[in-house]
Amino acid sequence: MTTLRSQSALLMLNIFVPFILSGVSAAVGDRKSPAVAVGRWRPIKNLNAPEVQDVAQFAVAEHNKEASSSLEFQRVVRGETQVVSGTNYRLVIETKDGAVSENYEAVVWVKPWEHYRNLTSFKKL
């Protein structure tokens, strides 16, 4: 019976250790690993992607509601994403308030499977 338990334990180690180690190498920045590094900010390659534009417009609209302001979304200047329980978007957004253009940094937490979005910060740069 002890031999069977030992063999089962060795089999489990052979299966799970490589899997765990591959996750560790991805988390510490092994460039060969295709896995997503959780918690690390990564630049957004296509700022004009529909989901990026949608998140940016949501950020401005939410800020306008919370601050009773009337900023108008112009464009996304730059952005990064962070994988968490969902995705954080950190975007620099150009807005217009009347004739004045200003940039803001917005952070929006998105969990698409729950249809959830939350503006966690919005600050003038």
C-alpha cells in the first residue's frame, strides 16, 4: 500500500511541478514564455481598438457624472493594461472642456464576464 502511495505522489509531482515552474517563469518575466504575466502593466498596441475606445469613453462619462462636469472625449493618447481579476486599463485620455484641451489619466477595472466596469481613478495630468 505504501508503494502505491509513493508512486501516486511521484506521478503527481511529475505532472504538476513543470506546470507550476512554467507559471513562475512567466511571472518573473521569462521572455520565451507566452503566458500573461499577472499584475504587470503592458502597453496597449492598438489604441483605436473598439474595447479601448469604449473603456476611455466610459471613463469620461463616469467622471462627468461623479464630478458634474462636461468633459468631451477626444482620443486615447496612450494606455496600458494589467491582468488582475479582470483587466485594469490605465489610459491617458485627451478631453476638451469648451475650447480647452486637457489630458487625464484614468484607471478602469473591467470584468467582461460579469459585465462590470468601475472607474477607479481619474486625475488631471
